[in-house]
Amino acid sequence: MVEKIYKRKITEEIIKYLPSKEIIVIYGSRQVGKTSLLKYLIENYIKKNVFYFDLELQNLLDLCNQGAESVFKYLIQKGADEKNKIFLIIDEIQYMDNPTKFLKIMHDHFPDVKLIVSGSSTFEIKKKFKESLVGRTINFELYPLSFEEFLTFKEKNYRLNKENIKQVNEELVKLAEEHILFGGYPQIVLEKSEEKKKAYLAQIINTYIRKDIRDIGNIRDISAFNKLTELIASQSGQLLNVLEISNTLGINRETVMGYLDLLENTFIIRRITPFHKNLRSEISKNPKVFFLDTGMMHLLWLKEFPKVILGSSFETFVFLELIKSEQRVNFWRTTNKQEIDFIIKNKELYAVEVKLSFQNTDNRSLKSFSEIYKCKKVIVGLKGEKKGKYIWELIKEIN
């Protein structure tokens, strides 16, 4: 039985660039669905004169490392039609010795070859991609599934209208809880058994975080790196205190910063900066840190999936929904501990407070912020009698 490939939201943006000259680069962590996305593009939008290289296969990696000319000759030998555009799709480009040189020559000297490439590590890619590719690439980041994509993969199709809004929202809350508990990696979402979900996600953690990332970063103190990853998972949504982490783990500050950079460049965490206008009372330096998947965060932190939704998990979920809808996200905090969870600068300025239960709302920080800045005040919750917005309602509004 052929496995069904579901359409990812980012597809619509990518296909706009299929006719153009730029190299399409798709970044994202392992198992996030890059290969499925590439295959979806082939099957639904390209279809003809297309060649797919998986660089985890040594013979294809060796061929690419021989250079652009060798690859072009190979394509012609394999029946590529020179009279029409040739699509060359390369999965896991970071394995190449010198991807920059290869892509530059292919782009500049073989204009009839349209390149679409994927990579699992911006750390490795940045190290190997030199500035000579500026202006030649268009970049896309693929995240674990957004809630909208989660519903697509679950084959749940809801149309909200005034008559059914309460019932549909109740069903969406249950589905959101499932998404928060287990995260958004496609294989985990499609698996029905909780035991298998845990096994698959543990496998991703062990092969990607504990091996691939460790090897990419040339980590010497494996124990310290693993402990830091678990510590950050337990602190998702909190202010990042590098000195405190350094003291807790007994490793120097520079090493902590190096590990954090590595985790960010391999799509495990994301740091966000404070929103400030140089007022003395506003914090302007310390970032907040978030895990990029709640399921992975739970397994690293708790060693299992929790039975109930935790406040930090819900805040992380809301953050992920915002960045997956391409919002620029900051937070606001003052020296006297007033805080707004998320500030979104869109056509308008949004101040967003996240409360797992709508009943636990405290509007003082929102009031303080709105007295300084003209903004829309929003409370995003999940449980209890609704006194604000659900995240899917906010996403619809700001998009």
C-alpha cells in the first residue's frame, strides 16, 4: 500500500518559485517531512523531467562531490530532456563537501537545471555555504506540523459558522490537547498507538539530537550536552539565564552559548528577544527560549508524555503556532516583573497573554503595556468558559 502524502501549507509558497531561476532551499529538522514535501512537489507540480538525489546514498553523494559537470552528464545519460527545464532535487545537501561551489556552478552555467535542495542543519550549511550564493537562493523553513496541518493529517475538516461554533470549538480543543501532548512530527501524528508514538519520538531524539547534532557540533562532553538539552526542555517559555545554566551544569559560559547556537541551528530550539523602546523600565537583553516541538520537549524533560496539559507546554504550543504562521514574535518584560507573553508586530501591534485556563486571567500587564503602546490586547486560552480567543481564532485574525 502506497503511503499517502499530505500537502503542507508551505507548498503554495514554494510553487511560486518553480518557474524562477533561484535555487529553492528547504531547511528543517530530521523527520519533519522534508522528503515527503519534495516527493509531493514531484508528484503534483513537476511530474516530468525531474531527478531526485538522496545524498544519504553514497554513490549519489560521490557523484555530486565530483562536480556540477559530472552531475549534468549523468542527468543526460539518464534521459534528461535538454530542450526543457530539468528539475534536480537534492535531499540532505549538507552532506556534500562543498555544496556552495556545486550550487553556484550549476546555477550559473547550467541555467536549464532548476535546483531544489533540502538540509537538516543550518549550522552545517552555514559552515559550507559561503556568501557567493547571495541572490541565488530562496529559503524556506519547514517546521513540525502546525495545528491546521495536524487537522489535515488527521483528516478533520471543520467549517466554522455561527450555528456550530461552540460544538466545533469543543472538538478543536480536544484535538489541540492531543497536538500539544505529542507534538507535530508527521510520523508521530499519524501513529495511533501512544506506545509507538513514544518509541518513534525517542528514536528521533536518539538519532538526531544525541548523535547527528552531537557529531555536527563535534561535542566532546556528551553528558553535559545531553543535560543541557534536557534542562532547556524543562525551561521552554522561560527567560534564558546562561550564567545559571553554566553553574548548574558546571560548564563554562562560552560552551553553554555554543551548545545553544547548535540547538538553534539544528531546529530544536528558538530564542526570541524582548520588545522594547529603550525605556529604562523595560528589559532589553535576556531572550526567552522555546522548544520547537512539544512532544520532544515532554520526552526530554519528563521522559514521558504528560497526562494533562501543562502551562509551559501550552505557552510553547501558542508560540509555535505564531511562528508557523510567519509572525515576528517578541515578548515584553519590565524591571518590576510585569510581562506580556507575546508581542506580535503585524499590520497592527498585538499584545498576547497566554493562559491555559480562561479563568486565570490577570489583565494588569496588558493594561500597563497598552497605556504605553497602542495595541490590540488578546488573551489566548484553552480550558474553561471562554473569555478570550482560541489560538486558531487569533491565527485567522492576524493572517
